[in-house]
Amino acid sequence: MIRKLEDKIVDRIIRCITADGAVMAAAIDSTYMVATAQQIHNTSPTATAALGRLLTGASVMGSMLKKTGATITLKINGGGPAGTLVAIADGNGNCRGYMDHPQEDVPLKPNGKLDVGALVGADGLLGVIRDYGEGEPHMGQVRLRSGEIAEDLTGYYAESEQIPTVFALGVLVDKTDSTKVLAGGLLLQVLPGALPEDYEKLEKNVETLPPITSMLAGGMTIEEICQKAFAGFDMEILDEYQVGYVCPCSRERVEAALLTLPQEELLGLASEETGTAEVCCQYCGKKYTLSQADLLEISKKRKK
Ligand SMILES: [Zn+2]
């Protein structure tokens, strides 16, 4: 059931709403996205779960921006061995990310589960930046609740946006082959105008809903997962997105980033042996080679 990277599947997000407009759901199967992140960053099992949950959450939140060119950035620093984790999704839910210490790992919880909270830490902040590509980006920040990520994002919606939300995120990592993963997420939001009985019905459904990875591992589609969450409601599918681990880096972007370095540091990037500098994209690992002449050219632009 747990898929390998070579399977080359394309991940999907669907958004649904109850026919009375009371509750919205978004469900994602992010298995390929998380497997790709595992391979790029060579993450430890717990780091795969931590970064995977953040990527999955960012992807769902990105798809809700409903605007091409918009991005959402989630940044977590809980003071744990993982360091800072960052995920950026575009308005179509395509996502990329990195973490400071992807090879760090921590012991399993007593129940045998990956201890994401211990790796991330809970003493710190979750930052959410929505950039619509025009005007000032919208920034929100809340204290972490547990470092388990789904709980922290739920807390963000409650505190910063006052939207009653249930956010479930799950990543399963194979015990014998840590490149094999299964990942997904489910977001439920109660919309303005919902009646007390809608809350009641939804709460009952949420209480009996199995973990998202159990449902995916059992072969349920994201449509079936939404139907289960919406038991007792009539459901409409609003839209569907195909998503993946996508990095929009380019030579131009790398050069633009280098413009921010101090002159000396910029010119000192080139190795004495080869006379060239190799700059690696922190999101996808792609390498860009710059000659001494390239670096001089950039430094000239910087002076202007
Ligand atoms: Zn890149």
C-alpha cells in the first residue's frame, strides 16, 4: 500500500462543500510530494513526517488561495533538533520546502509512532505568510501548541483567523525502507451560517474518523474520505487540483538572491581551484555553476 517514488503518481487535492454551505472540506493525497521531499533532502524517518506534514498542510492552504501567482509560506521553529522548517505552496497547491537538519532523528514514542513533536519542538512560533503577488503580504503568527504541525495549524486558524477548523495531517514511513511513504491531509472548516446541528453532526463524524493515513492505507480515495467526514450531509465537489513537489528556481532567481550578499562574500564564493562557484537551491538541490566573470557581473549590478 505504501508507494515508492518510482511509481511517479501525481498527487491530488479536492475541495468539497456540504449542500447547505455549512462545512467545507479539502482532502489531499500527498504521497508523491512527500516521497520527493524525502529523496531531495534525504530526511530521517521522523524528519520525513515533520516536513511531509508541513508540505501537505501548505499545499492544502495554497490551493485555497485560488489565485495564480499567489504563494503561502509556513515557517516553524520549535527549538527542537530539526531547526527551522519552511514550506511554500503556490496558488495551485504545488509545494516545496526545506528544513535545517533533515538528518536529525529522535526515538519513537512509547506507542511506536514517529515523535514529530520532539523533533520539531513546541517552544516557538508558527508563521503564515500569504502573498497575493500584489500589495503587502498578509502575515500571521501564533505560538506552537505541540510541534506536531496539524495541531499547530489548527491553532493558527482558531487564533489568527477565528475559523473553526479541524486539520488532520499524516505521514507513514515504512519501517524497513524509509524512502517508502504514504501521506495525506484533511481540512474541515465550519463556514459562517452553520447551525448548531451542523456542528453536532460534524463533531460526531470527526470523533469516529480514522487517521488519514489509515484511510489512505486502506485504499480509500480522497473523495471517499470527504464522504466519510460529511456523513449525514449532502456533499458537492467544488474543484480538484493535481499537485506535486515543484521548485520554480532558475538561474535568474539564484543571481537575484546573490545580489543580497556583501561584495566580499559574493566574490569569495568562487573556489580557488576551479575558479567557479557552485550554488545549490535549498528547496530542490539543483546546482547552479557561476564563473568568476558571472560573480563580477552580479557585483556590478549590486553597486547600481
Ligand atoms: Zn530549486
